[in-house]
Amino acid sequence: MTALPHDSRNSPYRWLILAVATVLQAGAAFVTQGIAALAGYLQKDLHLSATQVGFLVTASTLAPIFTLLFVGDLLDRKSERAIIGAGMLIMALGLVGAGVAPGFLALCAALFVVGMGYSTVQPGGSRSVSQWFKGHQLGIAMGVRQAGLPLGGAAAAAVLPFVVGLQGWRAAFLWSVAVVLAAGALFWAIYRPPTLPDRPAKRPVLTVFFLVRMVRQRWMQRVVWSGMALVGTQYGIVVFLMLFLRDRFGLPLHEGSWLLLLIQLCGGVGRIALSVWSDRCGKTGKRFLPVTVCMLVTCVGLLALVGLPVDAPRPWLFGLIAVLGFFALGWYGPWVTYIADSAPADSVGLALGAAMTVNQIAIVLTPPALGMIHDATRHYDAVWGTLIGWILATLVLLRALDRIHQPRTA
């Protein structure tokens, strides 16, 4: 009789895998989220409008729209290690280009290359963790790994303004090359796929029919609509927070960077805590509930931000920013966990790639759109009001979709 293969997911090695996947995410986010920390300095040195600042974020997030679906499909067939390693090298090349860019357009082109490399990190890292964890541990593992994104952003908010003060924004991009290469090399050296007794068979080659059938599923519609609203709001807050604090409360950019650091740190805590709650909700079939709560609390937080008096005590501002960070950035942990838990075992990579592709569209369009709204109104209340309306409309849509699906389920 042939012995069944050993299930290496029960090995303590899975916690080392989780650690390096988290470091990988933090290293990549140090770059992508670091653009927000550099936004005020780039605006001042290159004489940019708020709309152009938004386009810098768009440039770094545009490429994944075209690559994420391909990467997700590839991850279901090839090694995460090789795909992510190549992606980190591409990010490093783009950062070198950003560091020597002579002007705005060249900087946008370099950031586009950075985005091409980054498109391997989110689905690749999420799939590598979902391979090693299962059941009641999936949520906390995903939450810890996804906490790497705001933690990387927090590190960027703390370090990059200091580097800019000493050597300028070009040096900040060039120093980021070392961060990216170190994180990629660590993942390459340590990651190995688990040995599974029940490894799923290879699914059929991706077709438009297969993709459309997946998108029509109830769980995928929840993922798509909620993800677009929440990721658009997240990027809107992160990109324009320092500029808002400067214009509304008179905080210098270097002081605003500390509040950007605070919101990122609280987002990291939120991704872990909300994912743990997601595991508890998963036992009762309500794993999507934490995502819905994040949408509601984010709306309330933005309303409070709009209504906060200019002379409000600083602790009130800090507390509000902390709550916004916990929910407006923390949503991603339970959201990714919901995808990994709902997708068929042979299509996790494709599901992640498809969902993140739609998210990328929101990431690309939101910052410049919000920048245009600000440039037209000269006020950030309209910016935050737009995000509140978007989330509320999404909640209404999700409720309507649930009612449509209920008769079919019955």
C-alpha cells in the first residue's frame, strides 16, 4: 500500500513562511505607499497641482490592471517564488529610473515600471500564505501578512521624509531599491511550497467563459464592489491626508507625516484584528461581516473628519485618524481572507488576480479624480464627501444583490 503524502501545512515551518511573506509585503509597500509620504515634497519641487499628484499614484498603479489577471492565472500553474522574484527585480529597475527622472513625465514612466513589478507581490504573497494555512488559522495568517502593507507604509512615512531632508527625494527612491531587493532575496531564499496530500488538480486553461462564470458568483460580486469602494477610499485618504492636514489644520508636512505613520500603523493592527474576527465569523458563515462593518465605520469616520473644528484639541484629531486607519486600511485583511476561503481550491490565484485587477481600476482612477475635485472646489470636504457617497451607494448595491440572490439560493 502506498503511503499518503505528508501534509507539511502542520509543520512549524509555515510560521516562517508567514514571516517572510509579511516582510515581502512590507518591503514592496515601502515603495508603493511611500509615494504618499513623498507627495508633498514632489509637489513642491516639481511644482505640481493636486491633480498631477494624483497622477503619480495612477502611474504606479496602472500597470497591474493589465498584468494582475495574467499573474493570477500564472500563479495557479507556476512557482510563486520565481514569479515574485522577477517582480521585485522589475520594481528595483523602476525605482532606479524614478531616482534619475528629469521631470514629471519621466517620473510617471518609471513609476509605471514599479507597478508592473508590484503586480506579482499582492496575489503571489496572498496565495503563498493560503497554500500553507487552512481553516481557522487562515484569517489570522492573511491578516498578519496583509498587515505588511500598512506597516511598510508606516516605515516609509517615518524614514523617507528624513531621507528627503538630508539628500532629496531622488535619494529616497534610490534607497528604496535596497529595501525591495532585500525583501525579494529573503523570500526567494526561504519560501518553498507545502507538501499536500490533497493537492487540487490543475484546472482547465483560462477562458473568457470560465472568468465570466466566476465573476457571476455571489461571493465574487461582493468582493468586486466592496473592494473598489474601500480601496478607492483607502488611497484617497492616504494620498491626500498630509495635504489636507496642512491646508485645514496648518500642520507642516513633516508633522503630517507622523499622522500618516499613525494611520498606517493602526491599519496594520486592524488587518490582523479584523482577520481574527473574520475567522470567528467564518464558523457561522458570515465571513464577509467584518468588511461590511469597515465600510460603515469608514463613512462615520470621514463624516467626523469633515465636521472636526479647526481648533479641535489635537488628541481628538489623533484619535479620529487612528480609528480611520483601523477600519479604512484594516478592511483588506478580512477581504482577502474572504476571497481565499470562497474561491475554488484550483483557482485561488485567478480569483485573487481578478479581484485585484478590478481594485486596481479604482486605485488608478480615484487619486486623480479626487485631485480634480479638490482643484475645482478648493476644499477637501468635497473630496471626503465623494468617498462617503461612494461607500454608501456600494452598501445599497450589495444589499440589493443579496436580495436578488436569495430566491436562487432558496
